[in-house]
Amino acid sequence: MQPFELPEFYMPWPARLNPNLEAARSHSKAWAYQMGILGSEEEAESSVIWDERTFDAHDYALLCSYTHPDAPGTELDLVTDWYVWVFFFDDHFLEIYKRTQDMAGAKEYLGRLPMFMPIYPTETPPVPTNPVECGLADLWSRTAFTKSVDWRLRFFESTKNLLEESLWELANINQDRVANPIEYIEMRRKVGGAPWSADLVEHAVFIEIPADIASTRPMRVLKDTFADGVHLRNDLFSYQREVEDEGENANCVLVLERFLNVSTQEAANLTNELLTSRLYQFDNTAVTELPPLFEEYGLDPVARVNVLLYIKGLQDWQSGGHEWHMRSSRYMNKGGDNSQTSTPFLGGPTGLGTSAARIGSLYAALGLGRFKSFTHVPYQAVGPVTLPKFYMPFTTSLNPHLDAARKHSKEWAREMGMLESLPGIPDAVIWDDHKFDVADVALCGALIHPNGSGPELNLTACWLVWGTYADDYFPALYGNNRNMAGAKVFNARLSAFMPLDDSTPSEVPTNPVEAGLADIWSRTAGPMSANARTQFRRAIQDMTDSWVWELANQIQNRIPDPIDYVEMRRKTFGSDLTMSLSRLAQGSEIPQEIYRTRTMRSLDNSAADFACLTNDIFSYQKEIEFEGEIHNCVLVVQNFLNCDLPQAVEVVNNLMTSRALQFQLIVATELPVLFDDFNLDASTREKLLGYVKKLEQWMCGVLKWHITVDRYKEFELRNSLAGRLLSGPRGLGTSARRIGSLIGEGSLKSLLGQ
């Protein structure tokens, strides 16, 4: 009996079958025997994993014929061999290491596999000792050296991820632990292998994504949404096999079932809605973000066609993968060969009383759910949020230099022009003395850096002043009038004020944001190494780039997709900027590759998500009611789960709690392993533990600051609104918009609640 009914899927692209299917079936079976994946026990100790009957039933040639319908015969053979290998690896790892919970053996086994993926043909891999190594060595030699070094590096990374991150799944099985939703999506992307599939799509359609755009947001989102779509679809079909038979706990249905405390059917429906949302995000990115990307990078017609062929290849894979899941005996699909695509269009239940069911099916098939994200009415009165009970296991203290930092940062803000009218726009003020004092960002600095010296706290306070002011400045100048062109010019100019050498900025500051950045960059970057400067600059650029993403959504009046929101929120909040300051304080003794490990990235992301979501709860009324914002996780959850405000706040708070608990778990279980794996000395271990302590103080300090300051409290928001309404907008081009001329005194008093 199936644990749930499969939901209605959104699948906008038709599945097509490659005519070379039978040849691929024959070739892949012969190749599997040759590699030892199939064979007698004398030929391959792992023959217990698969026999020929199992191989035929899974029908990986059918998968590849659906996912690569236009590939010529030889290319289809190659791609099919890759999928035979990767599914065999998955089943082999399950039987030999997951079921036995052999972590030591798994590490040794996985540690050898990257050696069979040389980047350059002059490198000689070792001699294979098992079918997985033998297959990988053969496939890599047939695949990698037909592509550029850039592609090889990307393919190496995605292959390495899907192999090595199997340890994460094994660790969770050992701990009998189900991941939280944010962690699950991040890790499923790596261990699930769909980014690897996306790289193979480039090979199968005989193109390469231009290297200079491969890491841009639009291309990353296209790959990530494709990957999430593939993985979430697989989770729905494989739940019965993985959870009930294999004892797996890495499945989104199970994750949502546990996290939201809902039934399996409800969790399956929500998983499908998340899958659908990711496909909507794929569509939106392709339509709205690719054309500007082509122009900004000046791609020639051939490069543009290559990108479009890649997108078509991802669409073919998505629809073909669905068709295969509906047919393969490997999965729960109500009988395998009964393909959904064979059902007549607008099919479903018939007869009296079934019209509503057919409408629901049509609604899903046509993707009409996407319009829900565009229907938000801004400036709705939502009232203050009832704060939940926050989980905070960490402590911090108050830096004794707070008063001096308050004075210094305010003098600095005034010197930079942040407390005056904007240049060229008389009487247009982003901040005045009162707003500066209400924000009290120096207090935030004193809480997140309790042990910093006076000069260090001054610098931290100025960075926080600059980031907070810039975050208010950007929407005021470019958000209200939807000025994307001006926003991009503004954003592009900022890099000029962050030179990577000791030279003077090439541009003259024209506003307080530029003036402040030029000054504080020169005060911060001086003692940095070249590599540290580059990373710190990238952190700032990521933050300011993300504001352009927010503006694009605002222009569309589109509430973001939940996954896209969480991943971009870390950037819009400037998390990496403040974390970079903490890393710099640790000195250069810690190798940078340590910070790039999954363990340290997971620590950083868990802390960042806790802080970002804290801000979203406290700022909900400010952003939704008074600023007309749509970028707030509480609103995103309301829209996605179709729930009320208290329920959404509870979900967001539970996400915060789960990320804090994950942070603690990483420190307790993964950090000691990291120390041993890198053979770190006592001094380096102490410095890394010091960095962890700074992250704990950061999370605690951010929460305490939000609780303490008046910036987000209703009386302050209404006082600020009253000032804006009474004075009206000022400056160039604003006379026609003066609110005072449009409403009477009585209406104004009513609006202000007086």
C-alpha cells in the first residue's frame, strides 16, 4: 500500500523519447558487465548489489532516452553509462556503508574516487580496485577531455560533491536525525547529483556555458532550480522505497512531515508545491534575468544560442525524468508503465460531482498557482507582531567602549553626509539625528563584538552604520520609482570605492553611500592581504547586488520563492560582511580552505539564517505596513503555506530554532572531525573555536539588539510616518506628490489614528 497519493504535478514541457533507446540498452548492459557492475561473484564482489533482472527493471537507458531525447547514439550511450554508474554507486554505498553505518570505511572508500578524475590528461590515475572506481575511470577518460578546463573543473566539483556528501547522509542515519528544511535543500543539491546532471546536459547538447557567466546569479539559479525540481520529484516517488524500506531519512516529504508536524499526505502535497514553486522560479529567471545578463556581458549570438540550448536541455531532463519515474519499477508510481503523459489532456475523474477535481488538476497542469505570488497588496495594516519565545542558547556581553563608539559613529555619519539632505535634492533626508539614535547600530556592534578594542568597535560601528544607511538609501531612491537603470548604475559605481590595491578610488563620491564606503574601505583594507581584500570586497558586492534582485521582484510585485528568498536573504542582510570582519580578526594563521569546508559553511549559514530570520520577525510591520515591502520571510511563509500571521511567525521561529540547534550539533559533532581531518595544531583549533564563539555572540547580539532598540516598534513607525505625511515628499520632481494637498486634516488625523 502506498503511503500517500501522488499529487498533481506541474510539468510544462512535454517528454520525448530518443529513437536510439534500444541501442543504449544493449550498450549499457555490456558496459556494466565489462566494468564489473554486473557479473559473477568471482568477477565482482558487489554483484550482490545488482543482478541482470534488477538492471533491466530499472531501465536507465529509458531514463536517459527521455532526459536526452535529441542526443545522437554515441552520446546517448555515454550518458547512459554515466547514469548506470551513478545509480550503482548509490545502491552500493547504501548496502556496504549506510546499512552497516561504517563511517571509517566510507571515508576511505570515498577518499580514493577523486583521484580517478584528473583535470589534465598528463595526470595518471591509480589502478581501479572495484567496479565503482573502474567505471569512473573509464567514463572520465571518455568525457572530460572533450571539454574545456573550465567545464572539467565544474564537472569535477559536482561529481565530487555527490560522492563525498554521502557522508552527510550516513552521519544523519548514525544519529537517527532528520535535517531541517533549509539544511536539507542545501545538502540534497549536492548529494542528489542534479547539478552533476546539469553539467552533463552541456556535454550531451555539445555546448558550454560561457565561463564568464557560469557563476552569475541567473545561471546559478537555473541550475539550482533544475536540481531542486529533480530532487523533490524524486523524493515524492522514492519515499516508500527510501523511508519505509531502506531506512533513509534524507527525503523532503519526511523532512516536512517532521518539521511542520503534518501527515505524510500533507507533507507530500507541500513537497509538490515546493517543487512547483522551483519550476516557476526557473521560468521567471529564464524570462526576466537572462536577457539583461546577455546584454551586460555582451554575449555574441552563438553564446546566446548555447545558453538557450542548455535551458532546453534542462527542460527536456525535467520532463523526461518525470516520465521515467512514472514507468520505472524502482519507484512508487501506481504500476510503473501507466505514464501520466498518456492520460488525455483534461483527463481525470468524470461524472456528476467531479468537476471540482478536474479543475484542480487543470489548475496544477497549467501552472496557475504562480499568480498567487503576484497578488500581494502593499501597505496593508498588519499591526505589531506578537513576538514568540526565541530559542537562544548563547550569551554575549556589552562592550565597555559602547558610548565612545556611539559618539564616533555619529560624528562619522555626519561627516559623510548621512544626517543631511542629499546632494542635489534639497530637503530630501534619509536619516536625521533622531533616526540615527533610534537605530543605535553602535549598540549592535557592542553586542556582537563584546571583547573588541575601542578602535575595533569604532570600525565595526561605522560598517554597521554604512550598511544600514545604504539599505535605507537604496529603496528610497530607486525602489519607490522602480528605477532599475539608476539602481544598476549606483550599484556598479560602488566597486570603484573598494580598490584592491592601495590606490585612490578612481571615482569621486557623489552621495553619502559612496563617501562612506570610500572612507571606511581605506580604514579597513590597509592591513589586509590581497586575498582577504578580494573576499571582503566580494562580500560587500554580494550584498549590494542583492538589493538589485529585491528591486526586480518589487517591480514585478512578486513575493519570492521560499528557497530563493532564504538563499538571497543572507546576502541582503549583509551576513557575510560582518562574518568577514570576524574572520579577519582571527588572523591569517587559519588556512582559507578550512573556511570553505562544508562544516564551516554550514556553521556560517546556520548563524546567518538565525540572524536574518530574527530581523524578519521584528521588522514585519515596518516592512509590510509602512514600507510596502515583499521581502520578508514571514510574508513568504504566509504566501506559500496560505496561513495566517501567527502561524507564519511560528514557522519562522521554528526555522530559527532549527538553525541554532544545527549550529550546536555541528560544533559538537562535526568540528572535532574537521580538526582531525586537517590535522590542525592546538593553536589553530583554539582560533577556530574563537571564531565559533564570535558567531555565537553575533547571533545572540543581533537578537538582543532587535529586542532593545525602538527602530521596529509601532510607536516609532507611526511617528516617522506622521513626519513624512505632514511634510510630504520634497526635492526635485516631488511637488505633484505632496500628500498634504491630496487629503484633508480630518482624513490625516484618521489615518494617524488620532
